[in-house]
Amino acid sequence: MTIRRLAEEARLSGAVVHAGVVYLAGQVADDATLDAEGQTADILAQIDALLAAAGTSKAGLLSVTVVLADIADAPAMNRAWDRWLDPAAKPARMTIQAPLVDPGWKVEITGIAALPPA
């Protein structure tokens, strides 16, 4: 059994790759002072980097969960999402409201992606 752990931190890995699937940890903005649109753009760039390190891209995303600290930020989050999204490879997605660990965080995004065939 081969498991690759990417971007390891003290408590978690940024992504785990196993059996052709990439599991993304919840990603948050590096700069919590940004608005929801800015935080989303930051997070999506991090996701691009993690997926590239795993050997795939956003075109391989199967499912995404977006957590907003305030659901009123959905339009701002969607502006960044829509600029980033590959319209030919839209993942399944859900968006929910929930408190986030750091009160400065407005958005957290996690997902599951497939690796391309070997």
C-alpha cells in the first residue's frame, strides 16, 4: 500500500494521495486580512499547487466542499471561484456555513481529486 503525504504540518498533511485519489485537507488563506473573495483566490491557488504536487490539476477534481464563516460571503466567494473554475471540468460542490477555527478566516475549502491514468 502506497500513501503519499504532501505539505505535512504538525497536525495534518495538506493532501494525501492513495489509490489514484488525492484527498485535500481544508485549505485556508495565508492572509486572513483579505476579504472573502481574496481569501478564496488565495485558497484556490494553494489547491492548484497541491494538486500539481500530487500529479493532477483542477480538471481532476471530483468533489469540493466550501465552508463559509458567513453565508452572506457566498457571492464574493463565487466571484473568485468562477474566475478559477475550468468550465469543462466542474466538480460536484457544496457550500455550507460553519464557524471556522480562526475568526479571521472567512473561507475554508477541501476536496477530492482523481489522478490521471498512469
